[in-house]
Amino acid sequence: MISIIIRFLFKGNKVMAFILLLFLIWSPMVAYAGAMLYGAGNKTCGSYVKASKMEKMIFENWFFGLASATSASSDKDVLSGRDPDAIELWFDNYCNNNPLDTFSSASIKLLNELSRKKQ
């Protein structure tokens, strides 16, 4: 996580580095496949489904942060040309059908799906 923050600082994206630093400091953490994930990703899809529109923005911003970090570390923009409304609809559908999954596992599934479609 620190290496991602440093990478954003060197690329001049101080806002993204600051946001990631806030997640690092104030969010609860969970181990996921050897990586540490913070923030809304620790909540369940059921929490996403029951969230208000404003609360869903927190989940979706968490996803976009994860997607940005994934893109930065792989030098592939997985969200290029993607419709944010379609991404929100994907989460609505997935989380309604899988309420016990964590939002982070749903996010990773979506990123994998988007990466496969980019190839």
C-alpha cells in the first residue's frame, strides 16, 4: 500500500495518494489473498444492497480506488471507456444475488471480468 502511495506521489497525483493514505490510517483492515484491504471492501454485499444512494457512493468510490491502484500497478487502464452507471448496475445485480460475499470479493470479480474483456 505504501508503494502505491509513493507511486502516486511521484506521478504527481497527490490527491489520490492522500485518499489512499486516509484509507490506510482510518479504515479497518482485512487480509484477502495475502493483500491487505481497507474500508468499504470489508463490508458485505448485503450492506451494499441496503445502503442509501449516498452510502453506495462510498462503496463505489472504494471500488474506483481499487481499480485505480490495479491500473497503476499493471499499467493497464481497466476502466477506460467504462460506463460508471453500468458498473453500479453490475454491483446491484451481483450483490443482490450474493449478499454474503464481501464487497472486496465482488470488486475483484468485476475487475477480473473487465480485464478479460479488455484483452
